[in-house]
Amino acid sequence: MSSSAGQADQITYLELSEDAGSHKFYEVRVTGTEVMITYGRIGERGQVRTSSFASHDKALAAAARKIGEKTRKGYAPAVRGVRQRRTVTRREIVSTRSTARQAPVLWRFDSGAAAFGIYVDDRSVWVGNQSGDVYTLDHDGTVTRRYGLPDGVKCIVSDDFWIYAGCDDGRVYDLGGKVPHVAYEISEDVDIYWLDINDGVLGVSDRAGSITTVDHEDEFQWRRNSTGNYGWMVRCDDDGVYHGHDRGVTRYGSRDGERVWHTDIGGQVLFGWQERTEVFAGTSRGMVHAIDKRDGSERARYKCDTSVYSCATSPDGRYVFAGDSSSSVYCFAADGTRLWKLGTGCGSAFSMQYHEGHLYIVTTRGTLACIDASESAISDAEDGNVPMAADIKATGWERVTPTTQIETVTVTQAQQTGGIEVECIQDGSRTRIRVITPGFDPTWRVQFPKNIRVPGARYLVTEVLPSERGGFYRARGEIRRLL
């Protein structure tokens, strides 16, 4: 970047640092007709966004607006380097050994670090850990893929066909292709505790107990401050955003963020799960609460012996599962009757998911384990008869990391392989994606990775699908740049 003649760079550096909250910086640099904004956690390199304007005066005006927005939020001029880096919140939880009989673990995989993220579908089991590693395995425990993200993985979530990982660097990565791409960038220095995505709309809960939603274009929708802190639960559907924190569970309207109800269930919420008509909240007081989505009333409760770190249900609603701080897993009938309690043998379950007769857990030790939850296997385990667990290794798998470099393809090759053509356009200070291939609504924009957008470039995408609510498309599959 070079300055126009006679125009020196104009730099404004701001910081916002609170004792128990934000600790972030925001720098605006005007160079000729360009505005470069750098932001992130104090003491780190941060993220960079650059915008071009028609004149130097317009660039200065745009910079002034950005600076004004930040100062109104509490930012103040500062000197870079005076304040030091503050560590990111890690979920420091002490796990003790279970005194229950051993669960029937079929296989276990050591991911290498404490793991929060898990997702299971018909083809794969996903695990993400605090070292930024994300692995996929098949249901027999064979490793099939490895991603390497820049920071610790807080959670892995699905949104229809799309799989996302939320990380401690404040970004959410799309894991739907061969290479991970940035899908969302959370407001500078939000200390993510958990996230969920529904039809392209992202909900984020954070350390301060706030809840924030961001739309498919990574644009802010609304933010609410709850009555509590430490928001380890957020679940989203078409009608609401369900937020669990240390004062209970609160439902907000998905579109406007208006509070619909609040339920004080006692104890800090440490995990949340949802089904069509209920949300399930596991608490520090050893309870899982089933809460009606419509009015916040409690339908049932499930009593564990120590703090509940995770919970899940079977899709038919027949069973409710929980994992506690003593490395035990539980199964309850829908009415609250405890059916069994068994030890994991590999740490406390930070997250879990049930799929076709198996309970998959990820633990404080970084282990992904597959437990046979069938009635016969559980009965045998309660009698002390368990299978020999297979220990899975990920030998030879290199980390595939995010990059702005993508595969290229010629127009002739594109015609032979097929796909949907899209184009990146400049829209003020932002870039947008529109579909070029005939047969699509030209007024709809496309949800598309942020870190590979280049104004004027065209791309070939495997699929472009309409969102459930309509109004925009979503790119799916491999993305290649057209030459």
C-alpha cells in the first residue's frame, strides 16, 4: 500500500479493556484512498480489513465514522504495547474418576488435547480439541480427515448440510470442503463460550453472559445482556434463541431479540441440548432440566450425582443422556427415571451425541469414545462384562489449514465438470457474492467464505442452495476460482 503524494498515513489506535470483560484494540489507518482496519485481542496481531474509496476525503469520512462508533462503545485512545495480552478463557474443570462400573466402550481415539467439539451424522464423527485439531472418523473408528485451525475449538455444530467449528480466535470455520474457510468473524474480541447456527444465522454466547446473533452475511443482528454470566449454552431454531447462563435459561425471539421468557432452574448452566419442542439444560447442581420451548415451563428433570458437563437425547425422545464431573455417563427414561450409570474410563464428557444405538462422547482428556448404548450391551456392562476397546491412532494425517489460496479451473474445464458459477462484487465497503449461472434469483446474495473473496473474481461452486427462509443462497461443497 502506498500513500498518495503529500498524504501521510493517518493512524488512530484505540483500546477497550475491562477488568472482567473485553480486552481488545481497534486501529484505523488511512492511506490515500484506502482504509485499513486492524482489530483483535490486545497483544495479538489481530485481523485486517481493507476498503477502497473514490477519494481521500471519502476515506477520511469513512474512518471517522468507524472511530466514532468505537468511542461510543467505550474505546479510548491508547499507546500500543502498554497493555499486555490477556489469556483466552479455557474451560478449567476438574474431572475425577468414576466409581461406577465401566461402560461398554467399543473404540476410543486420543485427539491430543481436551476436546469440547463433537458432531455425528450418518457418515462421520467429528471431534475438535483445544489445540485446534479437528478430526473426522467413520463409525468404525477409522480416521478419514484432519483439519488444523488457528486456535482452540470451542464447539462443532451443524446447520443442515453445513458443518462449522467455533474457535478461540473469534472466527467460525466452514468445514464442508477439502480446506476450512472463514464463514463468520465474531465482533472483534468476543470470548466465545458456545455457538449454534440455524439457517445461516449464528448465535454466540460468551463469558460475560451476553448473547449475539449474526446473519448469513456476517452482519450484526442483535445483542442482549442476560442477568447472568458464563453462557455455556446457546441453541437456535426458527422461532427462538435459547441462552443458558449462571442464572438459568432465557428465550429470545430469533428475529428481533425480544425476551420471551426466563426460567430460573438453580445452578449454573454448563451445557445445552435441543429437540423440536424442548431444550435440555445441564447444571452445576447435578441436574438436567427439560424445558418447554413455548413457555419456559419445566417438563421433567434428571438427577445425576455430580455437576453435569453435557447432555443429549435420542431422536425419538425415549432416552436422555448426561455426563458428569466424575467421569460417569447416565441414561434416563423420558419421565426422569434413571436407567443406568456407568464410568467412561477416559475422563468426563464435555460434549456428547447419541446416534443409532451408540453414545459418542469427547472428554477432558481429549478422548473421542464410542459407547454401545444398546440394552444388551448395557446389561452386560452392569454385570462387569465389557468388550476390549480398540485404541485408534491418526498416524500419517497432516493438518489441512485455512488458506486464501484455492484451486483454479478454466472455463472449458468448468463446462466439463459442471457446477454453479458465482461472482464477487464490491458493494460499498463490503464484498458480496451473486450467482451468474442462469435460473437463480439475481437479487439474492450467496453465503460464501469470507477469506477467499476477491472483487471481480468468479468461482465455481459444487452447489448453491436456497436458505430455508428464502432471501439468500448458500454455497456448498468445493469452491474453485475460474480463470
